[in-house]
Amino acid sequence: MASENDTTTVSDLGRVADQFREIGDHLRKMTHRDPLEAVARMAVELIDRAEWASITRFADGEFETVALTDEKACEADAIQYAVGSGPCLDAIIQDAVYRPNDLRRCEQWPEFGRRVYAEVGVESMLSYRLLKEGGDDDVIEGLNIYSRTRAAFDDDDVLVGLMIATHGALAAQSIVNARKVENLQKALISNREIGTAMGVLMSRHNVTREQAFDLLRIASQNSNRKLRDVAVDVAETGALPLPSRGADGNDGSDRRQA
């Protein structure tokens, strides 16, 4: 027979599983956004008393805000960077979770707490290091969640934020990776089509490889079309769409009738 503690544990696990699935569904609906901005906005939308959120990146010894839901979050971030201390900076460097509940009287980050309350009105924060797989080990990112309410975040909020910083961050990274693969595939297709068009021009007009590419560029500029689109036409028709020129150097279509 299950004990009361067992029932509570099962209930908690079910809630966690539901929240985990909700975070994944939520992020998939936001794929039109910058993935890091989507993570920040998801935090504000899923955590009740969260008012603003941002993503801080640490690279080459410098901190910078790379995504935000409101300029107020950027202002609060900037105070951390200026004083060189704060929940987000420590969360990133120490790979820890921080939940200051009263920044006006914060002993751990006294200067930051005093300034962020006086200048931005922030009293509570949640700060996490974003989980990542692969990529550049010298680049670390953190999630900052802000509220102007004292003791705004409870244990459930901490859990939701942690799942966003882990599952949400990995999902965002997968979107970035998928976009890179898609762009690479497009580049490979484009290069193949340009190469085919160059081969056609080299064969039909007895020009060098460099000359063939220059002819494609000239046609692209004159027609105000992408190089790839011009290359597709050349590969399919064998004709290079260059404008005809009159004896006076103008397009033949511009010449006036006598």
C-alpha cells in the first residue's frame, strides 16, 4: 500500500512531467523568435510573478545581455556588470541557482541589491546557468528572472525556472543547430547550382572559370537578382541574361526612334 509520502512523490513527479512537456510545447510555438529570446519570454509567461527576463552571455572575460523581454531587464543586468557582482554572474561562474528574496537587504550582493532596487525597483530574482551540449566551451549563458515583488518566487517557480534553463535551453540549442544545418544545405545547393552554371558558360563560350563567375555576377547585378537564381536560369536554358547594349552604350530599349 502506498504511503502518504509515496502519493505526494508520485503527484510531484506527475506535476514535473506535465511542466516539462508544457515547456517543450511552449518553446515549439515560439520558434519564429530568436531561440534565446524565446527562452527568456517563456520564463516570464510560465512563472506567475516574473516581470522581466534576460539571457546573459559570458565570453572572452566579458558579460553581455544577448536576449531580453524588457529594457528594464537590461538595466538590471548592466548594474551587475558594472559592480562585477550579482546573482546572474555567480550563477554562470559557479554553475548554481540563486533566489534572492529581498535585494534591498541582501548580504550576499549588497551593492548590486541596493542599486538594482533603487534604480530599477527589483526586489526578487531567479538566476540560473543555461545547460548546453557541445558548442564553444568558452561561451557560457545564464537566465535572469526579475520581479519587483519581495519574496516573489516559491519552490515551484524555482523548479519551473530550472526546467527552462535545462530543457528549454537544450531545445533552443537544437533549433539553432537545425537552422545552421538548413543554411549549410542551402549553401551547398546554391554552390552546386552556381558551379553547374559556370560549367555551362565555360563550355559554350570558351571562357575560364574566373570569367564564368564574373559573368554570373554581372548578370546578377544588372538584373537585380540573386546569384543563385541567375545560375539556375543559366543551368536550365544555357543562356546568360545580360542586357543588350546599343552603340551609344545605353540599353537598346532606351534608344529613341528617329
